[in-house]
Amino acid sequence: MHKKYPKLFEPLDLGFTSLKNRVLMGSMHTGLEETKDGYRKMAAYFGERAKGGVGLIVTGGISPNKAGVVAPFSSKLTSIKTADKHKLVTKAVHDNGGKICMQILHTGRYAYHPFAVAPSAKKSPISPFKPWELSKRGIEKTIKDFAKAAKLAKHANYDGVEIMGSEGYLINQFIAAKTNHRTDEWGGGYKNRIKFPLEIVKRVRKEVGEDFIIIFRLSMLDLVTDGSKWEEVVLLATIATMVPRAAFSWVTRKMKGEINIPLVTTNRINTPEVAENILNNGDADMVSMARPFLADPELVNKAEQGREDEINTCIACNQGCLDNVFGRKISTCLVNPRACSETELNYLPTKNKKNIAVVGAGPAGLSAATILAERGHKVTLFEATNEIGGQFNIAKQVPGKEEFFETIRYFGKQIELTGVELKLNTRVGVEDLTGFDEVILSTGITPRKPDIEGISNPKVMGYIDVLRKKKEVGKRVAIIGAGGIGFDVAEYLTHDNKAKQLSTADFLKEWGVDAKNEARGGVEGIQAQHKAPQREVVLLQRKKAKMGATLGKTTGWIHRLSLKYKNVKMLNAVQYDKIDDKGLHITRKGKKELFELDNIIICAGQISNNELFEPLKAKGISVHLIGGAEKAGELDAKRAIDQGSRLAAEL
Ligand code: FAD
Ligand code: NAP
Ligand code: SF4
């Protein structure tokens, strides 16, 4: 029995097979499925995660037929020829001691192509294509396609399949009254609406035999009005072999009281401690984590070996994973640029050991220094302040970004393990850097001071004054600049900073979710309740574009909505006229306006700290710029860490 995580490392006996621990790597679409040489890349990606100790892996969604694909060239499994290609993936996982299931995903009306089908011809808000209503024959054919895909998955040596029954895809569209308006035996009452998934599971089981895992992924909270009622969800769950997917683990706990098949929960679980707690409370039999395995393929082994402080924790930013997928790019991870690039980006031992200086211990410098040292170079990391982390030390002050601390903790440990010589409180200049073979400048940025009349007025502050120096801010505030940092400062200033992280109860209240799960879909009739904002805030930008247009695809709407709830006034197309003791004078749509304010906070972007570059170059030193020092515009930590890692892999 494992001393610290007895539940997490307890094998799970499924009768015909056993899983070595209770950790499931949840399905994630990475884009590798559709890329050139994708099977080899997937083999490397999944193989590495199997080696890292996870009990069971689930692939990204693969369609059972042409109608079910996400987009015209998305992956499907309909032939032996394709199944044979998947053998590369299953072999890599099995060779590394892992087990893997293939997810069968039919998108139904969410498909982004004109062949989309659904129980009823009701267009979804997320696809421009109205689906065709499935005929009775079409339904029969679709069920057969699910069974055939499962059989092909078995041929490809998968250990099982996961049938995607949640998150609004085809099966869910049959189950939910909102999307199923049929009047035949496949629609109407709940018993008719669940006939489709029941038939699929029955036929899949018949096709694959008993010694094959079938996971049925179920939405316990649909989070849409007119979703399923609790009794309906329980009824459906009784059909399945394993039931993952609960938006929150307490929902799975409620379900555990009702049925006796292994349950898997997924949550915002990103550490072994949280996972152990859930299992210990008896909320579920397995925990599913997805993004944490992009951040660190070795997560499970590190937990098992007591090396938790070495875990590269997922900070839930979505910037490398979901934002990329929605932008139709291959997934990666902000904190681990190797994720999904396992065949191209490798940190191999150097054959030519060099003496390298890295200047600035922000995300760019930290990644470069630690990877260079891991590869065998002699590395000295200079940092002007008394701590590592650069701007992440400011970012972690923002409500919801507390986990950015974990990245600093991870790099701190890597410095120790790889033998980087860290020199804090050391601001270096050209003369300090002449004795090195290579110099990497990761000196970051300086906030821009815009040229506005009255900018030196005492009411004016920078975002560092607010977030880092914690200067007193009045009750009426304007923020100049509505980029990522302007939004963050608005969130910080309207938030009750005494209660930093929302409790689960407050989070559910704020977002209007019924904690007792009695309402239909988990949300029907429940009114979101918002705390009164701490300040009156107006957020301004000069561009005519939509506010927050540069924020992440998957998180931007959350930020906008969150600020709207806090009555933050958001104004675009603003011209700043002047600042004086009364406040901020602007012109907008030809009209002059005065905002009477206590403070004006400047979040107007940044400029690069690159003044060491040319003088070093002039001395004939091999010098490189990365992160904010290279380019301040469109900078984010994803680029900073990626640049640092890629340069370090090459030198
Ligand atoms: P920096 O982090 O600026 O680090 C530069 C380091 O160099 C500093 O520690 C500095 O002290 C040191 N230095 C400078 N000159 C010298 C010298 N001469 N000698 C020694 N040391 C020196 N990014 C995201 O991707 N997602 C987010 O959600 C996000 N949120 C943010 C929220 C806030 C409030 C802020 C301020 C930033 C946020 N960012 C976010 C941006 C992110 O932090 C930066 O993109 C990233 O830190 C840039 O990394 P860097 O290493 O290039 O520079
Ligand atoms: P930013 O995103 O470039 O935004 C700068 C803002 O300042 C813009 O709204 C810009 O709008 C305004 N501005 C620029 N020049 C100005 C001037 N001379 N006078 C007045 N206003 C001016 O930069 P940032 O907010 O400082 O963020 C820095 C980086 O950190 C960004 O690249 C961002 O991606 C990253 N970050 C990301 C997140 C995230 O959640 N993903 C959060 C925080 C930070 P106008 O030109 O229209 O006025
Ligand atoms: Fe987690 Fe961000 Fe990496 Fe996605 S990109 S896995 S959310 S750290």
C-alpha cells in the first residue's frame, strides 16, 4: 500500500483486467490526430504519458462515421486500414506498461460541415450548419457504426473504448428534451430518449465481447436549462460499465449512492493530494485528469515516488491547449512546450559543454536556464530582484491566477535539481557578462508610460503599484488600457481580496449552479447571485474593436462576463484628453466627458528591456534575446517559455 496516497495507488480490478492505479488521463483533442505523420506523433505523446505511470489513457475523440466528424478532415475509424495505423499508438502505450481506450465521439449537430445529423433538425448555436434529422434507418446505421468502430478499436489493440455520451454531442442530443423533439420511439419520454445510448452500449458490448473496457461518459450536470433531471441521469448511469464525467465530484458522490459500477470523476483536479481526497471521501473510484498530463507526463510517477515538488502543475490557463484547439492549431501547454511536440523538441545531453549566462529569471529565463543545465551546460542565472518568477510574481496576485505560483515553485526546484547557479539581487551590465561563451537576455519588459497630459498627476498609478506594491487605491477608478493586464487589474480591484479564491459554494452561487442538483440541467430556475463590487471601475481602450478581443478564445468571454457582473463599465474608441485633480477627461464619439476619479491605473502595454543587446554584440559576444526582451507586443508566458525552451534545446 502506498504510504501517502493509498487510494490513488490501489489497483482497480475490472474482472477481466486490472488497472495499476486510479488515475485516468481524460480525453483531449490535440490536433495530432489529423496532422501529417500524426500516428507516430501520437505514439510518442501517449507513450511518454504511459511511461509516466498513468493507470488508463483515453484518446481524443474519433468519429464512428463521416457524419459524426467535428470538421471535414477530422479523424474517424471506419476501416481496417486505419485501425492498423492506430497499432503504432497502442504499441507505444503497451510497451511502456500502460493501457489505452479509444474515445468514440459523434458530434451530431455540433459538426462543422453540411453532413451533420441530429435527432431533430435543430441548429446548434456553435455551428453554422443546420443538421439533418436522422431517419429511423439512419439511427440504426449510426448504432451499427458505433459498434463497428469499437470492433475496429479492438482490432487496433486498444484495451477498450469510451463512448462519449456527454457535453452536448449526438448521444446527449438524443437524451436531452431540448434537442430531441422526435415523436417516434427514439423521442418523447425519457425512456425513449435513452434508448439510443442503451442500444449503442448493448451492441458495442456484443461486438467486442466481455474482456474489453467500455466507459460511458455521462453528463451529470448539463449546465443548460432543459437538460436532464437527477432521476433521469441515474436511470441512464445504470447501463454503463464505468461512468466518468461529473462536472464536480460531489455530483459523482451523489451518483455513487445509486449504482454499483466503477465511477470516474473529473473536476479541476490537478494535484495528487486533491485526487486522493476525492477517492478517500468515496466520491468516485477513479479520478480523471486531462490537462495536467499535458503539463507533466510524469505526474503519476512523481507522486508515487514522493517527488511532488517536481511536478509541473497545470495552471488552468487554457492558453496552450484549448485556445489552440479552438484556433485549429495543434495543442501544446504553456508550461511544457514539449507537449504534442515529443518527436521534434527534445532536450538531449550536450556534446559541447559551454559556460552560459542567462540574465533575468522570468518565465523565459527560467525555462532556458534549467533546460540548458539539464543538458549539461554550466549555467549562471542572474536576477535583479530578490526572487525568481519575473512578472509571474505579479500575475499570481490576480484573483483566479493564484496557481501561477506553482510554475515558480516548479522552476525553483528545477534550478536545484539541474545545478543552475542562481544569483539573486544581481542586476548585471555589459562588463559582468564578458567572460561567458553565450549570453541569453531574458530581461523582460518595462510598463509603457503613455503620453497623456497630466500623466504625472498623483492620482496616476501603474499596475505594478497596484498588484505588486499594494498601494492604496480609491473607490472610483479608471483603467487605461484593456489588454490582458487591464482586465486582470479590473478583476483585482472589483474583487473582495480578503476572500481570494472563491469557495465552491460561492463559485456555484456566482455562476448560478444548483449545489443540490435537483434543478433540471443543474441550472434551471437558479438565479446567479453576485457580490457587490468593491469599487466603481471604468475600463478604457482607444481601439474601436470589441473589448477583450485579444484575450484567450476560451477564457476571454469568462473575463468579460465576470467584469460585467461587477458592473465594470467598458468603453472602446476613447481618446484621452488629459488627467487633472478632478479625474480623467476623454472624448468619445465626438463628445467630451469627465470621469471624476480617485485613481487612474495605467495598463497601456509594455516596452522591451533590451539595452544590453547591442553593446554585448559589439564586443563580439554571442548574445540571444528571448521573451519580453525580444518583443514586448503580443507577449505572453506561452511565448516566453517556448522561446526559452527551444533556444536551450539548440545551444
Ligand atoms: P519577465 O517576466 O518580465 O522577467 C524578466 C526578469 O528579468 C525580471 O525578473 C527582472 O527583474 C529581470 N531583469 C531585468 N533586467 C535585468 C538585469 N539587467 N539583470 C538581472 N535581471 C534583470 N501571461 C500569460 O501568458 N498569461 C496570463 O494569464 C498572464 N497574466 C498576467 C497578469 C499580469 C498582472 C502580468 C503583469 C503579466 C501577465 N502575463 C500573463 C504576462 C507574463 O507574465 C509575461 O509574458 C512573462 O512574465 C514574460 O516573461 P519574461 O521572462 O520575458 O519576462
Ligand atoms: P496588451 O495586451 O498589449 O494591451 C495593452 C493595452 O494598452 C491595449 O488595450 C491598448 O489599447 C493600450 N495601449 C497601448 N498603447 C497605448 C498608449 N500609448 N496609450 C494608451 N493606451 C495604450 O498588453 P498588456 O495588457 O500589458 O499585457 C501584456 C501581455 O501579457 C499581453 O500580451 C497578454 O497576452 C499577456 N497577458 C495575458 C493574459 C491572459 O489572460 N491571457 C492576462 C494578462 C496578460 P489601445 O491601443 O486600443 O488603447
Ligand atoms: Fe494547463 Fe495551461 Fe498547459 Fe493547458 S496550457 S495544460 S491549461 S497549463
